[in-house]
Amino acid sequence: MSTPIHLLVPLLVLFAVAATMIRPSCLLQPTNLHPLIVVPGAGGNQLDARLTRDYRPTGLLCNRGYPVVKDKDGWFRLWFDPGLVLLRSLTQCFAERMTLHYDEASDDYYNAPGVETRVNGFGSTESMLYLDPNLKRVTTYMADLVDHLKRHGYVDGKTLFGAPYDFRYGLAAEGHPSQVGSKFLQDLKDLIEKASASNHGKPVILISHSLGGLFVLQLLNRNSPSWRCKYVKHFIALSAPWGGAVDEMLTFASGNTLGVPLVDPLIVRSEQRSSESNLWLLPNPKVFGGRKVLVVNPKRNYTALDMVSFLEDIGFPVGVHPYRSRISPLIAKLVAPEVPVTCIVGSGIKTADALFYNNKGFDEAPEIVYGDGDGTVNMVSLLALEPLWKGNENQPLKVIVLRGVTHTSILKDGNALEEITRQVLDINAETRAKIL
């Protein structure tokens, strides 16, 4: 899996007054608390797997007997599996089971043969609190944020909901199938409607982290303005990689350990390259432009416009067709949904800005030149919506930058949690004030 990708600088652009004039019916709902749905980022919820007779492991330890602990139906936790840090062979098992396969004939992505996967607890925040409930201290994800929201009156399953998903899969441009990603969007749409209906018709607040923000924006833009007006009160995006990240090029070129100790990045590189959502997170030329050099090797330089050549040169030519046909048209536009949007991002953390490879090639770790960002996502990507949506009077946009907050600490840092909660409470207070 690639870097759970999440994103940042003190600028406010408040168009809330314009929004109230444009869509008064959206803002005058009787309410106490608007229902709230949390959408995690890549790697931000548990993922289960089950092995069938078609499973053919490459190593003896990877047979259907590992792991030993499974439920009565053969399901076990695939992500996050702490066993992957213990032995090189177990890391290989993990990588094989997480790998997706692109089928050019059907133009879609699928699990590895013999591997079934599932996401538990859709509608609840339970599977995104900790990636491993037995290792809460080291695998905490949404627990602190959810706890903060509950302290202010939100109740899981009543006013607070979660939308976990199989984060390996992404979405594709119009005209291309994306069965798993499209089903998630439909499930999220249904959850939004049910959450609203069970709360007296109040529109929902959507909070996303990292990759989840890209899914939410696609959901909004793939539904009608009347639907958005009726069901969505506000969209709060935390650490959203609107234009991808240079760090993702490192993942594709050399593999990424995600900070997990003892893991050889080359073992997981092939699996990370196979992820549909990782292609989606490569630097977007609309955001990074075509002049800034992102990767250098002795043979040539690569900008955001050179992704096809980059994929070929790192030895991943099978990624070229899906990138060119499915991803490139998808990222060509970041359309304003004309729903109030608040971006909360971290800044002031050194973030990979350019990668320099020597004659040994992409199998060796590069020299990294750092720039500003949240440690994972570059500032230009975190702040991409401001210049793109500037001048759109129908798009309320606020950007809040928290200096010293990283891509993932935005879900744990005390000041960040206070800011997120403050924004949620202000949205609820705004509605009560208009009713009064």
C-alpha cells in the first residue's frame, strides 16, 4: 500500500455569506446537530481477507495456513497485519495478498487470484479507530478524532457514521469501469441519504482524511446540484492531496516502507505499484505544472507531464495504459462542487520535493530534496483548490493551515483536533442562528 496520503498554510477565504444567498434552503434546516460522516484515507481502516482454493503462494510460509488465527469462515485481518514486520517471507505474503491486477480486456482492477477481501462495519467508525485493536497504542488512526466528536454530543450510529472502504482501489474517468470504487461511491451516497433521513432530514457534514477527500469530491461532482443541496451541509477535507504528491513517485520508483521498521521497500514495491489508488495520487500536472523537475536520474529529468515516461523507465510499463486512459482524464479537472468546503492542512514539515537517483538506478534509495508540506503531501497540492477555484462566487472555500502538524498527526494533535471540532460546531451553530 502506498503512503496513506493526507495534506496545509494560514490563508482564509470565506464565502459563507454568498453561500447563504445562493442556497438558502440548504441552510435553514431545523437542527441540533447535523449528522456527520467520516471518510478515511488510504490505509485508514481495517481490511479483511480470505484465501480460496485458487490461491497459489510463491513461498511455503504463505500457504493457506498463515495466519493461524482466522474466524470460523476463514477471514483474517490483512491490513494491518503486524506479522509483516517480523520476517521477510511474511512481508512477501502480505505483498502478494494485497496486490491488485489490472485486466486490460475488461479495463478494471481485481484482487490477486484466490484472495477475497472485505471491509467490515460500513456505516460505523469502528474499523477506522485502530488498524489493529490488539495494538491500539501503535495503530491508532481515527480514535482521537472520533472521541473528540463524541465529547461534543456526536453518537456513533445515530449522528456519527463512518465510511471505510478498500483503499487499494480508486476511480476512473468517465467511460471506464471501476467496479469497487464506484460501488463505494454508491454506498457512501446511500449512507448520506440514510443519515439525513434518520436525523429529520438534516443535511450531513462530511469529514475526509487524505485520499478520502478525492473520493468525496468525486461523489459530489457525480451527483446533481439538487442532491448536493438537499443532503450535504458542508465538506471538511483534512490533509487532502488534491494534486497528488512527489512522495508517490518515490513509492513507485523505489518502494515505500510507510515508516514500518525492518521492511525492505523493494519487497512491497510491486504491490504498491499495483494499487489503482496510487496511480491516482501521482503528481497532477494541472497542479504541479510542466516546468518543475520532480525526479532526476543520469538519463533524464521528469516533471508532472512525464508520468508515462516515468512509469516506463522505472520498469512498470503495465501501468502506462491505465494511467493514460483512466487516470489522466480523471485528474484533468478539479471541479468545484458548489458545496461549502473547508480545507484543514498541516505545514512546516519537510516534505519530498524532488528525487535524485544515481547510476545504480531506481532500486536504490534516492537523495531527497525537501520542501514545505505536511511530511507526505506538498504544499502546492494541499493548497491547490485556492487558485483553481478563485473567482468562483458559487464556491464557498475556507483554508486553515496548522503549522507543525503532519499528514497523520492532524488526527491526533490537540490543537488540530480543537480546530476541527470548532469548525464542526460552528457549522451547527450557523444553522441554529439562521433558524432563530
